[in-house]
Amino acid sequence: MRLLRYYSLFFPLACFSSQMRGQCTTQVNHTSGTLTVGCTEVTVTSEGSVGNLNYCAEFPYWIGAGSNTGSYIFTFSPPVTGVSLGLTAINNQPTSKEEIRFEINGVFYPITVPGTPGFCFTPAVITPTGTVGAMSGQVGAWGNMDINTTISTLKVENVILLAGSPNGSVFSLFICSACCETDAGSITSSPINVCPGNTATVPPAGQSFLEADDVLQYILFSNPADTLGSILGVSSTPEFDFAAPMQIGVTYYIAAIAGNNLGGNVDLNDPCLDISNAIQVIWRPLPTVAFSVANPDVCAGGCTTATATFTGTAPFTLTYTTPVGATTQTFTGNTGTFQVCTATGSAPGSFSVAATVLTDAWCTCN
């Protein structure tokens, strides 16, 4: 009860209203554990001296409760694009000195833009080091701070700087990100291998959900670490042809993409843009074969050994013709030998060995 008497003794009670927060209207108000807030899973943990308090229209987070430092840590999944905090009761008497410190994604985040003054107390100020505090001798500073960046984790910490009887600060937290229902779905397919001249096709995305102003398309891209920056093609169907500057033997990716309809295409700047899982696709090179023979002289009715050297991916199935007809043979490596024979009574002269069909692990060359 001693802490509550501090509030009654030192905190002004002229609370009129809290500030409007624009689109940051989704409030986080659980003090521990994980809950889904809007479309975001928010995990709340605390360190040091903290409490649960509703004061001057701000609630429920009370950090530095009881003349000590404390912090609340928020983890957002998926990350949010901004938050708004309503801060109140920074310094509960003139001899106290408290500051609010922020960490974004584990790194100190300096506040450089002043927050909006509140009605309950005098405006909070920004310190030279980028924390939020009160002027010397000021009691009960209040402010509304917006942090506009991509946030996976947010730490709000109360720092006690001077002896006295500080009693912590109270704050509210609001998520600015829109609740996005757009879902590009998923593509059920194994990696695909395509031969030159053929179209890469994957099944349409399943279980997708589009908002009223959305469109679903498919993209071919080269870098999963920079999907939007490496798009090579966009299609209304899940199929793509090989075209410059693409290269044979390089891994590309096909995915579904959904977002606002901008002139018939997905708006890549839509904050609710969603991309499905990616399917690997490789355009494989056509196999080749070259023949060589150590002894090209063959007697009528005799045989010699020829060597086949392949490019491509084993195994290779080769159909070739010799003076005695067509033969099909499978080779397990990139080189192999076979016999070339002539018919008994063949007239003197040259003859040829010709490959007519060659198939490797991926493609067929006729």
C-alpha cells in the first residue's frame, strides 16, 4: 500500500483525456505471456521492478515501480511496422529523475522527434542522449511517442538517474500495423527441372484469401533473400518461359503473390502484401555426346571400340547408328565405350557412326 500512497501524494489528479493515436488503435494490454492482438502474436515479458496500473488514461504497464528500474519487453510475430506509446507519470516529485529508454530489436533506439504533449501533466522532453524524460523539477511528465520502423522486439525501460523517491512510469502500447487478411496461399510442388524450350509450370496456389481490392499473381525471381528486388517475370498463371537474362543451369523460384490491385498488377508497396512459399526451378542444359575411336581401321566383318563422351547429368541413354543398324545403350557415367562393327563382305571405304537420340537425367536431345 505504500506505493499507492506515493501516487496519491505526488501525482496530480487532473486527468482529462488521452491523445488520439491515428491508425495505431490496436492496444496491447496483457502484462505477461502470449496473446494474439489483432493479427499479431504478442509475447510480453518483464524485468526488474514492474507492476500493473491504470493511471491518467494510460495502462497497464508500470515500470520502475517502487523506486527501482524495470522494463517490459514485447515480441511481435509477425513484426509490426510501428507502435505508439502513451507515457505518463515520469517523475513523481521534483527531487526525482526518471527517464524512459527504448530498445528496438535489441539495439538502443534514440528518440529524435518530440512526442505529442498530453493533457494530464506537463510535456515530456527528449534528453540529449535520446531518452524520454522530464525537465529539472518537473513532476508527472506526459507524452505520446510514435516509433515508426519494423519492430520484432521492443524494450521499454525505466531508468532511475537520481536519488529520491521516484515511483516509476506508466504507459500504454498500441500497434500501428494494419490487420492484414491477404494470403497468397501455398503451392504444393517439388522442385522442378525444365528443358530448354519448355515452360516451367507449377500447380496454382491453394488456400489463398484475397480482400476485395486484391489480385493474385505469380512471380519468377532469382534471390529468395531479395524476392521483390529480383523479380524476372510476373504472370497471371503459374507458368513461365525461359528468357534473357536468365541462364541455363541457374536456380530460379516461382511463388504466388497477393496484394492490392494496381492497374491489373499486385501493388508491391501494399503493406498487406503476401508471398507464398517458393518452388525451385532450373532450366537444364540439353545433353551432348562426342565420339572418338583409337583405331579407325576396321576389316570387313570386324569391330573396333569407340568412346562416347557426354555432357549433362548421368545416366545417359544413347541411340546411335552404325553400318549394321541402330543400337540403344545406357551409360552410367560421363564416358563409356561401345563396339562398332561392319558387315561381312563390306566394300572398302569410310563409314560413320551417328547419334540419333540422347537422353540424360533431365532432358532429351534428338
